[in-house]
Amino acid sequence: MRILVVEDEEVVRRTMVRVLERQGWGVANCAGGEEALERLAADDIDLVIVDVTLPGLDGVAVADAARAAGFAGRLIIVSGRDLDDGQARRVAAARGDFLRKPFAPQQLLDAVHGREV
């Protein structure tokens, strides 16, 4: 499986990448929404894990744009806050899952495997 991690907090991004790579998955990463969409267009990605709060294009907008561009893989939206009603509707429309920060490495892995967190 090929995973794209989109997280602007470098320490969090590095930790997520390390946890996922230890499972043997290929992991690309970036810090912003625009770069995420560029990577999705250029790489063969199966799963996107994207933080809601990003500089520029936010994570929910990334999910919307990814689906509009034909991305059929899984989406996991990550946030340290609850989503507002509009964001929650957009995540549901994009067929995304939600993972609340902070989370333990096992919770991240459970989310990737599609298990309820």
C-alpha cells in the first residue's frame, strides 16, 4: 500500500511516517494541501491521511479536490478539534474517515486498517 501523509507539523508528520513505514508501507509526505494534490496527480496513492488545518488549502478542501479529480482511494481526515457541521458533511461526502489528535500509534494503524478508533 502507498500512503500520502499531509501534515504541516513536522514532528507529527515524521512520527506518522515512521509508524507507517515500520509496517512495510510506502509513505510519501508533504506539509501543504497544494503539494498534496500535486503528489496525488503524479503518484500512485492508495490512502491519504490529511490534517484539517494546513497552510493554504485545508485538509477538507484537499479531500474535496482529490475526489473531484477522481481519487478513489481511502481518505483519513485528522484534526485536534471536532469538525464543524459543514466540514463533517464535506468529509462524509468525500467518503473520508475522521481521526482525532492526539492519537497513539496503534490508533493510527487501526484507522489505516479501517478499524473503528
